[in-house]
Amino acid sequence: MMTLRKFQTAAALLTVSLMGSAWAATTAPEPSTEEFVPTVGQSGKDVIWVPTPQSLVDKMLDMAGLTAEDKLVDLGSGDGRTVITAAKRGAMARGIEYNPDMVALSRSAARREGVSDRAVFEQADIFESDFSEATVVTLFLLPNLNLRLKPILLDMAPGTRVVSNSFTMGDWDPDETGEAEGCSSYCIAYKWVVPAKVEGSWKLPDGELQLTQKYQKVEGNLLRGSEKVAITDGRLEGANIRFKVGDDEYTAKVTGKQMQGKINGQGEWSASQVG
Ligand SMILES: C[S@@+](CC[C@H](N)C(=O)[O-])C[C@H]1O[C@@H](n2cnc3c(N)ncnc32)[C@H](O)[C@@H]1O
């Protein structure tokens, strides 16, 4: 038998899908949750609820460089504080949270803060949700959950920023580490920028670039005739690649199987992926 809660959740999800976007605000009726008071440490599907201190929420959004053009998703959104803070900064923000009471609490808080048009909450399992449209992903989960999410995050658009409270991503080194001031527990955040996929052979007008990649770190060789020169300082920040060939610094923007950019900030160069 369908319970009232199941019916309301289904109605909310249907409204969202009919509106064509998971970021669209839902007008589904809200359950009355004024009396629900969350408890730090309460159980959750894969991890308990512990809120990110507000000073670290602010720091995480600063680290992400969040703008009004961004679409943020908070995976396991708890009481909604990260989503609401992002919406107050003008971004479209979406929380995915398994606990329906926390979802209802978050929706009430968003209404109270006047951002329910930009702060949307869904009752769902993060591992069964599509959040590929997000340009910023925030999370405060656990190391093993971050590892489960890592391949999904790495498949997101290059340049997507991922910011995690306290927990890392295994052998994917963070691009930045930050610490909130005036914070006593869970005060460190890590940021990654999803790198473009560049591993393989790239044809240049006068040679070939052979690249290997470990996340944002790039190694390889430039072949010109019988000459083979190892590249150094190879790195990706989203779709932007840079490396050195001898003293020359190559920078380029990667767009699918093309890269185009400058050598030492001047001469143009380009390459096409051939393998
Ligand atoms: C440590 S709390 C973080 C809450 C919030 N992101 C914050 O930073 O304040 C983790 C949250 O994830 C939720 N959660 C656990 N497993 C989940 C799952 N599989 N899908 C969705 N939410 C989940 C919990 O209910 C809890 O609210």
C-alpha cells in the first residue's frame, strides 16, 4: 500500500520531471515538519548526519568559485545548508538526500530564506541519481563513498569542481586544500577540478604528442622526425592543459579530440587526437 509519504514523494518527483529539469522548483504540497528536529549523529542510508560548520560551507563555496551561472548539487544534503547558501549566492542548487524528514526540513528552510525558487531538494539515493548537469558538486560523506563516486565524478564535464568536507578521493590528489577559520571540527575541505581526458596520441602539423594521464597529471613525449623530447610539468585544470617542451611552455584548451592554444603565450599550436 502506498503511504502518504510515498505518495507525496512520488508527486514531488513527478512535478520535477514534468518541469523538465531536476533543478526546477517543485510546487508539490509539503508535509508538515515543523516538529521534526534532527539530531547530530542520526543514522542515514550510507552515512550518519553531521552538518558541515557554516564557516566551512562558506569556504567550500569560495573554493569552488561558485557563481550565479553555476548549478550546484550537494550529495547527501542533510538540513540543506550548503544548497541554501549556494542559492543565496545566486546559483541554482539541488540537494539529494535520502532521509525524507531532512528533505522536508530543507524545503521549509529554503522557503524561510526566500530561495525556494533556486534551492531544490529531492528525496533520493545519491547512487541512483543523475547529477551530470552539475557544474559544482559538494559532499560530506565518507572515504569509501567518495571512492564509489570517483568514477562518476571523473566522467562529468571537464572543469566541474568537486569540493569535499574532510574526506579525500584515494589516489586522485586534490587541486586545493582549504581550512575554515573559527571552526572546531570538520574544518578542512578538498577541491578537485574534473580533468579533460587527454591520454593517447595527438597529431600536430609537424609531429606527434604521446600523452599518458593520471587524473590532472600528464606525462609523455613530443615526437618530431627522429627527435623525441619528454614533456615536463604536464598538468590539466579542467579543459586547460599546460606542459613544457624544453624551455617552451605549451598551453591549450581541450575540446573533445582537439586542443588549441599558444606556445609561450604567443605562437599558436593545435593538435587532433588520433589514438
Ligand atoms: C555527513 S551528512 C552531510 C550533510 C550535508 N551535506 C552537510 O554538509 O551539512 C551526510 C548526509 O547524507 C545523507 N545520506 C546518507 N546516505 C545517503 C544516500 N545513499 N543518498 C542520499 N543521502 C544520503 C545522510 O542522511 C546525511 O544527511
